[in-house]
Amino acid sequence: MTSGPTPKEAPASPADPLANTEGSLIGRFVALLSPVFAIAAGWLAGVVASRVPGVQLNPAQIASFMAVASTSALTATWKWLQGWQQHEQLVARGAVAPRKQARATAPSRARTVSAHRPNPI
């Protein structure tokens, strides 16, 4: 339960057109790397389950443990991405400031063609 926006999450300025845009790429990195981390969690769980001294697990139990670890990693990723989407929605509404300000694109400069330049064809 929050009492209001913190100074770090002050409402964005409506005069700035980029104030309602999140410029951070963390959500994309999390989405792209989540399968890698899920596989790594399953592999690590399998290694730990097979190497713990005094514990005798059959291959089906080790596979179940690996599946649970991978599912836990994917669930954590899904929950984080859900919260990130809620943050982006709040940024779009102007309720909170973006974590990283989006950069303005460089204005396009029209190329002028001189009438005095000969055509090199």
C-alpha cells in the first residue's frame, strides 16, 4: 500500500512530449533472456539434486525438480514483466516519471540540391 508518489516517481510534465515515454530497455532484456535463465535454473536444480550427499533421487524425481525450478524462474519473470507493463501504463498516463527518459530523435535535415552543381552522369 503506497501513500502517494515518491519524489523519484513525481508526476511527469505534460509539456514535455517525451515525458510520457519510458526509455529503459530493461523489459526487453528480461523478455529476451528469460528462457536462458529458465533453462539455467533447471540445469542448476538438476546438478544440485544429483550431487547432494545423502539424498537418493531417481531420474524422474530429478526431472520433476528441474521442471519446478524452470517454472519458478518463468513465473518470476512473468510477474516482473506484468509489473513493468503496469509501470509503463502509469508513465503513459503521466502518473509517474519514467525510470529512464527517452531520448529525442535528431531532427531530420533536408538535403539541399544546388542548381550550380553539374550532374556527374
